[in-house]
Amino acid sequence: MIGFETVATTGGLIIGALFGLLPLGIGLRFGKIMAGISGFIACLLAGFACGFLGGVPMMILATAVVVSYAYVNRQDPFTSRAALDEVNFEETRAEFAIRQLAALGNGTRGFMRSLLRNKTGFLGLLGILFFVVVTVFGPLFVEYEGRARLDRREPGARSLLQPPSAEFPLGLDWQGRSVLSHMVHGGQKLIVTSVQAALIATVIAVVVGSIAGLVGGFIDQILSAIANFILTIPSFPLLLVLASVLTLDSNFGLAVVFAVLNWPPLMRAVRAQVLSLRERDYVEAARALDLGMWHIISREVFPNMISYIAVNFIFTIRVAMYSIVALVFLGLVPLQEPDWSVMIYVGRQQGVLFNPEASGMILSPIIAIALFQLSLVFFTRSLEEIFNPRLRSGL
Amino acid sequence: MSTRTRADAPVPSAPSAANGKRQQGILRRLRSNYTFNVLMQGLVTIWAVTTFTFFLIRLMPGNPVQVKIDQLMNTQNVTYEQALAIAAGLFEFDPNEPVIQQYVNYLGKLLTGDLGVSITSAGTPVLDQILRFLPWTLFCVGLSLVISFTFGIILGLLMAFNRGSFLDNVLTGFASVTAGLPDYIVALLILLIFGVQLQWFQVGEFRGGVNPNIAPGFTLDYLGSVLKHAFLPVLVYVLGSIGSWMLAMKSSTISTLGEDYITVAQARGLSERRVLTAYVGRNAMLPLLTRLAISVGFVVSGAVVIEEFFQYPGLGRALYRAIPSRDYTTMQGVFLVVTSAVVLANIASDLVLGWLDPRVRVGKGGEK
């Protein structure tokens, strides 16, 4: 789809530059030039990397941050100490939007600050960013080698495999192709599929959990029973069987099957949260003010769960990647090169898993997957600490 | 005063209504009985999983019966009717019966412990196969669970007691890293670093469950071989799970340390050692026991990837081997065993926890 790639393209660069004009313009208009320029660069990079997919969210975030710098000391009518008749409670829609945007920007800045303060979390973020940057921008610099390169056989060598050398930093694989090119091009599908799987599972869990918690009664019982049922079945063996019965031919199908088996834990947590939040005073107050179901969900209940959902989302990405790599390793999903997990599978099929010369080809994807998983773990640990200050002293 | 209170008390209802109430009372008491509820839930889950796998296999597009028929027609040159008859014999059902009837028959056989006959290795009852593979998995994964739970508890306690010390930092780092790595990645790294690069051992020596050249029996040779072959898988399982035990025990201990009864125990002048073991340690372990019971349930399913990787003859590998050959009766059987194990473990954990911690019993079963 045009503008929705997950690799760097020129079109994305233009999209990013256009989106970046908004924060830049606001920054220039209100004299916050540094913030404006940083916002522009952020949008440019995000757009360049993912087109609309990265550009739109980044534009909103960057604009919010710039606005939050410019939006200082506007008297909030609800916390004003001035006499009641002097305060202007009227607020146009635009003013409301700007206030919300500034709040979002402030939140983002505070979040970034606490992330920078937390060493392991920052390390995890750097790790994630490293892999994202390599998979997104790497293809611009490293050309993909898809065909066997028989001409690279060293005289007297038994195979095309080569350990790392100056010319090929990660060595050559069993067909004489540069491992580096496969590493750079092979992470994208794995990461995107894992994120998709986690996203679908999270959406199912949040929707079903909220319904169960809010509606209650018979529907709640049925939904909870289904969740408990899926929780009881060991999910990885079932995933194996389903993958073979359904003959999945697309990564998206795999993501859906994974999501269907992995939403219950979060759903139960969301349901419990909704049930407990329902009884809180501020929700009761909102109900007494007759603010409507949608308002209560979006303004009162959801913001209190978002941290938990975010942490769980990243955790699910990790589990999804674990399952997908395992499925590929066992040869149960269709294999497409280039892919990190396919590299391990092929290494095993070709019987070179334990060949010292294949170290580059085998170790590279293993270490990449291990580091990516560790980065996610460290990042979620610190996210938990940021969202839940009580944990800071504990863990 | 007292007479007035008695007069205000609700008048007992009429005899006929009381009789009806007593009859309802038995049912209601059964329903609110903790043990009964836990058992019923478990039975319903097992039945649901059995039904689910049965219909998954019978009604899915490209269902195994159809696949087997196509396969027979292509490979053995038989007509559709003959292929159907052979397939029906293999799957042990009468194709002319409606699916519901087949389902009832299947359930009836299950009740007598008959899991059917393997499709690929014709004539071998699935139950025999499962019983052949199950001990290996139980031994290997069970051993590693015991090791990682014991050491995880001890190390977690140590970490919590010496919070912020050098030891705590090192152990927390170790636990976070090992808990974050997928088990098969650990397995690959161990083999590649110590087996291939450093040449500390021959990778091939560790394949399988036991050296096939040694006669089975309670001889030193045989048991040694079993232990040697289990060493690497156990190491991988332990490394993969000890980190989460350590971290869970640490946080549980830390929250227990803040409880009032610990302060009271200290105020009574009990020795520190006594407070730490009898008051902190035992209470901190409670939440972990539930997790232990659940892990025991998942022991049976083994780790498919690890067992396949080390060619370990366990149940997970049996399941994986059944997939490409579309041996659905085996799959069904393995699934039934695996899920039953999880359900039984859940029941055990609920009952044990209810016994150890009366708050659970009252909270869950006694609610009005």
C-alpha cells in the first residue's frame, strides 16, 4: 500500500517532510524554535521510515510536544482560585483541542524524562530502536542477495560457507550469499507479524474484557468461561496443530491464529480492572452527572488501564515472536526468505547447524532474536516502573 | 432488652416452605461448596476440550478424514468408496452415521479409556504410545521444575533479604536476562558456544533419551546414560524458568516483609532466623505454590521445540511428529492427556491453596 510501507522510501520522505511542517510552523510562530525543529526532524524520520503509518502519529505527538512548550500558564478555569464570576468557563472546541494537545505533549515529555532516567529501560529502548532502524533504513544501504553465488567459493573449500571476514562482516551462508544482507532484510516480516499478532490480541482482549466488565451478568459469564477455556489448553501445542490444520499461507493469518489463542490473560485483567474501576468514586460521580457510557469509558476508565495495556502489548509481542520463530524452526509455516527464523531453519535442514564455518549464518539470527527479546523485556520492566511507582522500590 | 430482641427476630416461615427450603438447601450447599465447584469446573473443561478437538478435526475444511481419503485414492489407486471404508476403519467411525452419533460413540469409548488406534503406525493403540513417551517428559521436565523451583525460591529469598547489595544486583540481572531469552535460543547458544566453538563436548552424544546400545534396566550404565542425555534439556529448562521464579519470589518476599505480623513477630523478640524462615519465607511462598501447580500441569505437554531439538523421546516430540503425517488420533489423544493434566493441576492448586490459605476458600466458594 502506498504510504503504509515499513521500509524507508522516497515517498515516505516527502510525506514526513510535509507532516513535519506543522510542528515546525507552530514552533516558529510561538518562538519555540528548537522544539519546532526537533519536531520537524522527528516527523521527517518517522515519515521516511513508515510513510503515513509513522508520519501521522508522529505529527500528532510532535505537534503536541511543541504546543505544550508554547502553551504555558493558560489559566485552567477549573482550578482557578479567582472568584467564581470572574472565571470564564466558556471554552470553544478549538481551545479544548489545544488544551488536550498540550496535556498530551506534557505527558509525552514527562514519559520521555522518566524513561531517560531509567537506565535499563533506556537500554531496552535503544535496543528496540536499533533493530527498527536497521530493518527500516538498512535496505537503503545493503542490497539483498537472493540468488546463490557459486562464484564466491574459495579454492579448496568444501562449501560456500564462510566465517565473518572484512569483506563480508557476518560471513556467507550456505549458498554463498552475504549473511549481512539477510540480517538487514530478514527482520521486517518477523517484527511486523509479531506486532500485528500482539495488536489483534490486545484489541480482542480490551473489547471483550470491557464488554464483560461493563455489561456483566450472563454475557460476562459466557465470555469469562470462553477465556478460561482457552487459558486451560496449552496454547503452543494447539498453535502447532492449528497451523497444520489451517495451512496458513499468509503472515496475517498466523497473526490472527496467534491472537485468538492469546487474548484471555489480558481480557481477564481488563475485566477485573473495569469491575474495580466501576465502583470508584470518580466513575460514580461521572455517572451521577449523567455523562453517558461512552464518556465514562473513554475518559474515566480507559486512561486508568492504558499503562497496563501498553505493558501487556509489548509482552505479547515478545510471546508472538517466540511462537512464530518456533513454528518456523519446526517447519510448520510456509517459509519465505529473507527471514531471521528461516535462516535458523535452513541451517538445521542443511545440516550445518553445528558446522563451525556456519557460525556467521547461524549465530547472527540467534543473537538478533535474543537481543530483540531482551530489549523488549528491559523496556517493559521500566515501563512498569514508570507507570507504577510502587514497584520502583520493590524491583 | 433480650426479650424484645427475640420478639423482633424474623418469625420462622411456614412448615411447607421450610421443607422446600431444606431440599433447595442441599443443592445450594453443594453449589457453594468449594471443593465441589472446583471439581465440576475441571470436568466441564476436560469435556469441552474433548468436544472442541473432536469437531475441529471432523468438521474443519480440509479435515483429516477427507485428506486421508484423497491420499488413499491418489497413492493406492482405490475408488472413493473403498478409500472411505479404509479411512473409516482407521478413524474407527461409521461414515454412514451422523456426526453427532459418532461423537457420542467417541465419548463412550473415551470413558472406557480407549483413545483409538494410531493412524500412521497402524495397530498401535494411542494410549500405549502416550504411555511410552510420557515417562521421559515427566522425568526430564519434572526434574528441571524441581531444581528451578527450589533454587529459585532460595535465591529469591536471598535477593530480597539483601536488597540493593551487590549480590542482589548480580542475581537480578542474571534472572532478568535468562527469563527474557526464549528457551530454544538458550539451547542453541549452549550447543553452539560450548559444543561447536569451544569443543567441550560432542554435540551428537547427547541426542535422544538414552544410548540405544545400553540394555535397559536398573544398571549403573543405563541410569548414567539416562542422566547424561537428560543433562542438556534439563539445563535449558532450568535456565529458562529459574529467572522468573527468582523474581517472583523476590517481589513476593518484599511485599511480605512489609506485613504487620512480621513487625509483631520481631517485636516479640523472636530470633531473626525464625522470623525469616517461619514467618516471611512460608508466607511469601503461598502465591508461588499456585504457579508451581500450574507449571506442573504444563510439564506434561513438555517443550515441543526443545524435545525435537535434542531428539528427546517425550510427549511434545510425539505430538510434533504426528503433525506432518496427519496422525489425528494421536494428536487427539495427546491433547486429551495434556489438557487433563493442566486441569488436574489447576484443581490440585485450588484445593491445596484453599487448604493452606482459608481466605481463598471463603472468598471463592462461600460467596453468597
